[in-house]
Amino acid sequence: MKIINKRLIVSDCDGTLLNSRNTVSDRVRGAINEYVSCGGIFAVCTGRMLSSILPRVRELGLKGLVASYQGSVIAEIESGKILRQNSLNVDACVKICAFAEKHNYTCNAYCDEVLYTSIPAGDKGLEMYETVTGVKAVNIDGAMSKFINQKKLACNKITFLVYPKDRERLYNLLQAEFSSEFDVTCSASCLVEVSPKGDDKGMALKFIADYFGIDSSSTVAIGDNLNDLPMVKIASVGVAVGNAVEELKKEADFVAASNDEDAVAEIIEKFGFR
């Protein structure tokens, strides 16, 4: 049996653990299984809803904890029991959506494992998002800000599904308006996300490490986008996959192969064992 080096490896899901075919390769599966069987802890931290990520980590045979919604919801994989949860209050959600709507953007709101969207049904981008995440959205009529206010919804996050060419504009608008109150980040070339301040992937990595009694010096974080930056910066070894955005690569301790070249397996082999 191999000797464990870094005891905790936390990986992003889309664009990192999953390849561009939305699957986990045999090599990556084998590396995870070997690492766990030797005593390592492998965890997934994602922007996805809990109901979207749980089937994927269970399919991999993982046990322990999974972090969803950028880290604002952390749950036990086997039981689904939520250990930590935070959300944006009603007033915050209304304010965020109303601001985006003023700039002609539609909104997605996530509450109690339901995805509400003001994107019209049949939109190709929305359909692709539903296919990737395995979650069917509930379409609403009219403005999301009014819907949230009427239903009094406290949401785990608010997101905006945009064309890649529009992402930077919306990201900059939201950052300028809300960065002091909320976390504003990007998880894909078409997604801008707003979530509770401080409930990011760095906090999630620390929670998981503390839960298992693992010192921060024995942690590795792997990601591909801006929402992975907090955990890549806080981990003992922060890794950007080869297909990661340049901002993450600049902050990472190591740049690995791409998600289509089994980056997670490479990292387990390089840092997981002595």
C-alpha cells in the first residue's frame, strides 16, 4: 500500500473532475479509488446545487462530505444530511435581481433545491445547462425580483446564464455594485454567480479539513475558474488545470494537464502519495 502525502484533496467538478464529455475517465476513477483506499480523503466542492452533485459523487463511490453552491451548503454524501447551510435573505435576492434586470439580464434563483429561472422555456443555453446539471428549471413569468419578493424566497445563490462575450461586462457590473456585500464570481464561461459573503470554496475546504482533523499543510485544491480561487489560495498546494482561466493559473502553485488529459489523476499521483 502506498503512503499518503497530502491527506485531503478537494476538487472542483465541472471543467476539472469532469472532462468535456461530462464524464470521469477510468484513469481518474482509478486514481481516486487508490488514494481513498490508502487513507486519503477526496472531496468535491462545486457551484452546483446539492441535488445535482450528490448523484455524481455517489456514482463515484465517494463517502464523507460534499460542498455545493460554492461552499454555502455542505452535506454528508451517504445520508444527504446537511451539516452547514447559508443563504441570501429575501431583500438581498430582490436587490441583486432588480439590479441585473435593470441592465436587461434574466436571472436564476436557487431555493430549497429548486432552480427558478426567468429565462424563457426552450432557450438553448438553458436546455444545455439543464442537461449538464441534471436539474430541470422551473420557469416563471415576469421579473425574478418580483417573484422572489412575492414568494419570500431566501436563495442559496443567484446566477446569470449569459453568452461568453457578455460575461465580463456583467461580472464587472456586479462586482462594482455588490462586492462589499456578496461574493461575485464566475464558474464557467457562461455563468456569473452571486452568493453569501465568505461562503466560498476556501471556507468549504477549511470546513472539510477541520471536520476530518486534517491540518491545512496537508491539503490540495484543484480548479479551473474564478470561483475556485479561494480554495486554491488557501490550500497547501493550489492547482489550476490546464484549461483553467489565466487568473487562476497565476495564483496556483502548480498548473496541471487539462481536464481532458486526466488532470485530477495527475495531481493525485504527484501530491497524494510520497
